[in-house]
Amino acid sequence: MEISKMTSCSDEDFKQIEALVGVLSSSCKADRAVLEEVIAQENTHLFVARDKEKGIVGMATICCFTIPTGRHATVEDVVVLPQCQGLGLGRRLVEAALSYLRKNGKGYKVGLTSKPSRVAANALYKSMGFKQKETNVYNMEIYDCGDILSTLHLK
Ligand SMILES: CC(C)(COP(=O)(O)OP(=O)(O)OC[C@H]1O[C@@H](n2cnc3c(N)ncnc32)[C@H](O)[C@@H]1OP(=O)(O)O)[C@@H](O)C(=O)NCCC(=O)NCCS
């Protein structure tokens, strides 16, 4: 099983990422254009676990950004196909993302969030040294105005 940073996306790769997104969330759908954007972005790095026969069976993304309080990174969308879980892949994927940052040599504050119901994920992150922080998480969706305007036939 090889862990590598994704630099291109074949149709087969996309189907496998689509399946992984389905494991992560029933309300999210993978989008080919978005995935191409992820791969092209300079500050976002998508790591995949690739099996010779099964193809992509797991992924983890790290997003880096610099703000007045310093260089930060967030670990996002960590997921392994159910039939490949418990084999150490989740740990290897997050490790790959962190060692990519370490090699960069700049120093980052690395954060992530995970619902309490995600028992395996919470255990994984704690076992890797992430410390739980008390904070409130807020979300808002900004919709694609282009889509709304065309739906209303205003564009
Ligand atoms: C979280 C997830 C990525 C872990 O991947 P994995 O390959 O199964 O995990 P690993 O085999 O690398 O296990 C690493 C550690 O995770 C924890 N862990 C894994 N499975 C666990 C389980 N079923 N129960 C409790 N802890 C578990 C353990 O601490 C384990 O370390 P150990 O083997 O030394 O005990 C995987 O369970 C998954 O895809 N879950 C669904 C999606 C999800 O919740 N993603 C996280 C979003 S924040």
C-alpha cells in the first residue's frame, strides 16, 4: 500500500474518491471540478492510500494558511474505506500529511475537528498527539450566486 500526494486524477481515481466522500458524509457529493481544484492548489495537499489492485482506499487532506497569529494547517477529510479500516492506513495518511509539513521546515499550528460520534477518528487523533481544545465551531454556507441566478433565469 503506497501513500502519496495526489498530483493528477484519472476517471478511476475520481470514482474511488467519490466513494470515500460517501463514507465521510451522506450529505456531500464529490465534484470532479472541485477535486481538480484541490489538486491544483498550492496550499492544499491531498494524500491518498493506493492499493495495487483496489486503487485508492483512503485519503487525508491538509490545508495550510497564514494569518496574523502565524502559520496554520488543518487536517480535513480523513477517511478509509470500511473494508480497509483497522489496518493502520488512517494513521499513515495523517502521518504523511504531517511529515509533509515538517519537511517544509516552517513550523505550523495544526488543527482539526471531529464529531464526538466519530469514535475511531477521535481515538486516532488523540493517539497521534493532538490535544482536545474547548471551542465553539460555527458554520455558514455561501452559495454559488452563479447557480442561483441561472436557476432564476437571471443570468
Ligand atoms: C477514522 C478512520 C480514518 C481511521 O482509519 P483506520 O485506517 O481505520 O485507522 P487505523 O487502523 O490507522 O487506526 C489508528 C488508530 O485509530 C484508533 N481506532 C481505529 N479504529 C478504531 C475503532 N474502531 N475504535 C476505536 N479506535 C479506533 C486507534 O487509536 C488506532 O490505533 P491503534 O491501532 O494503535 O489502537 C476510519 O475509521 C474512517 O474512515 N472512519 C469513517 C470516516 C471518519 O470518521 N473520518 C474522520 C473524520 S474527522
